[in-house]
Amino acid sequence: ARTGNAISFAFFAWLLQWASSAAGGLADATTSSVGVTQQVDASWRWVFRASSAVQLIPLLMLTYFGKRGGKSSNKTLNADEQSTPASKSTLKDSLAILFQQSRTIEFWLHLISRSIIMILVSFLLFIPSYMAQCYEMSSASSARVGSMFALGCLLSVLTLAETTYPSIAAATTAEKNSNNHAGGSKSMSSSSSLSRRKAYFMLAFLGLATVCLALQASFLRNFLHLTPVLGTALMFLFGFSLAIPFYLPSSMFALKRGGKDGSATIADAFDICGFGLLAVFNGIVARVLDVSGEVGSSSAGMLLGRKRAWLPVFLWMLGGSIAAMASLFGAVWLEGER
């Protein structure tokens, strides 16, 4: 998913740069103001045409690989699997598992952290607008910053996922090996120490995210001067710090506690709450975009006004990051105690 985000933002940045340069060249060559407007509109229409054409790529890939996947899965079924009907869980069973888990403190801590981190990760959509308005970057350059955020998420998952948050299979294997060598009490101690290690890693990741947000908030309050390069580096680190806490802990919790019958229901409960909060957050940012758009785009006073408009958004995210850090640390720690 993050590979797709990085590629799409990079492509869109190239497309915006081409449209901007084409519009600038046509404006220089045309003297009439009406002619300039028509030529600029014509160049930007190609942006939307190219964006529409690109949508055909995932459509064709889904059609091709969807048919191919269905055929290959049918070939792998043996006679026993075909003759034995698979037991299907009912909605009642799934809701019963959800209700059972909702009576544990770990469920609510994961719900809080997952919902907040979903908002932080989804800020990716507003990065181009933020960088353009507060760092005065071009449309193409600000879109590349979104690509850097997605690249940070990708590199984090590729390089540190198994080290910082081992999968259920790896954890189960470690517990079995510990059982074979030393007995049950040693196995419980090993599982508890693994959970504590994962909790400290989550604390470190979200601590880094909190530092990035604090630096951005300091920049918006003019306590700190950041160049566009430093702002881009902070966005890369921000994405790098959020990917693993967002993707792994709540998903692993749902699989471990819900099993094949209730894991999807638990994950859906997390998503429903997260998307509900995200809708509120998107409305707040949309109002900020309206206000900052009215401020203007030239003088230092106008830049200060835009930065002030964005400051509440980052203060909100800063507080949310601290809350997510505490709740996720507690959730992962308590998983090893039960």
C-alpha cells in the first residue's frame, strides 16, 4: 500500500511540474489575459485527463489477478477439502467474541491508539497543501514531500517490522522452543519479556512521531526556523515512525484474540471508530484550508497568518500522538501479562 502511495505521489508531482511549466511557458508566449487564462486551463485539463487514464491500471490489474487467483485457489483444493464443508462463523459468534474482548482493558487501549494513529497517518493527504502554504514550496515539490512520507512508511515496515514486532507465528515458535527447554513458567516469562520489548519499541516509534510534531508546531509558532529540506526530512521521519504502530499491534491483537471467527469483527470495530474521528479531523483541516487560502500568498504577514491557521491542527495531532503513545504502550505491555 505504501509503495503505491510513494509511486502515485511521485507521478503526481511530475505531472504537476509538467503542467506548471507548460502553463508558465504558454503565459509568457501569450500577451492577451484571456488567451493566458485559456492556455493555462488547457494545460491543467491534461492533469485530470492523465489522472483519469491512470485509474485504468489498478482496474486492469484487479481484473487480471482476481481471475488468476480464483483459478489457482480452485486447483489447490484436494478431494478431502472438497468433500468436507467448511464451518462458517455466524454474525452472532463474531459479535460474541467482540463483546468478550470489549470487556478487557487491552481492547480499549488498542481502540484509542489505532483511532488516533489512523488520523496521524491520514495526514498524508494534506501534506502537499501544508508544505505549499507554510514552506512556500511549489505544487510539484510539495507533492514529492507526500511521496517521502509514504516512502518512510514503506522503509519502516520493510526493515524493522519483524525485529520490533514479531508475527504471531514467530512468537508462537519462540514460546514452543522455550517450553521444550525449560517448562511452562519459563515460557510465560519469555512471552512477557517479548511483549515488554515490543511495548518499548512502540514507545520509541511514537516518541519519534511526537518529536516531529513538536518541531513542526515550534516552526508554526516561529520558535524555530525550518527550511523546506528540514521540513521534508521531518515528514519522512514522521511516516517512518507511524507505519509499524499503525499496521501491526492492533492487527496482531485482533488475530490473536479474535481468531478466524472474530478477528475481522474486532478490526472492523477499530476502523469504525478511527474513520469516525478521521471525518471530524478532515472537517477541521478543511476549514483551515479555507482560512489559509483567504490569507494570501505573498508577504511575510500572509505567511504568518497561514502558519497560525495550521497551528491548532498540529497541536491537536501532538496531543493525540502523546495519548496514542501511552495507550499503545499500555496495550502491548498488558498483552504479555495475560
